[in-house]
Amino acid sequence: VSTQSTWALPTEEHFPMNAIKVARRFIETDPANESAKILAQLVLALEAERSFELITLYSLDYKSFQLAMDILKEWRLDRYYASKSKLFDLSLQVTELEAGNIAAS
């Protein structure tokens, strides 16, 4: 994997931003970089909910590997909040429907 890049991956201490945003900037800046390609494949697999060969991550340099791990953590957390939001919306609809039925009675 080539580590030659016009934009270096930041460390958390020096560049506090979420992993998805860091990955986007890295991929935009150097889309031909092998690490950028692997991260893009990971993101596409996560979004499409399809399989991804985890062994591919071993070809990443340390910073890119850490970024991949952070993407996975954020993706998991975002999915949790998305499902929580859907549950809240459904609960609100049921409550409003019930309130409407009581008022109509």
C-alpha cells in the first residue's frame, strides 16, 4: 500500500473530527491511493449492507487501519441512533393516533 499522499491522515489529537468526515476528505484528496480505495470499499459495503473481506484491512497502514476501525464504530453508533429515532417516530405516531381515537369517541 502506498503511503505517498498529498494529504496525510490526521491523528485524533491534532485534528478532532469524525472518522467519516476524515475518510471523505482523504478519499477526495487522493482517490488513487490504495488506502483511500479500501476505505471507500468499506464505506460502500457498510452503506449497502453487503459483505466486506476484513482481511483487506490488514493491507492498510496503521493510521488508515485506525480510521477504518473508527468508521466502523461511528457507523454502528449512527445505526443505533437511526433505529432509536425510527422507534421514537413510530411511538409518537401511535400516541397521536391513540389521542385522536380518544378525542373522536
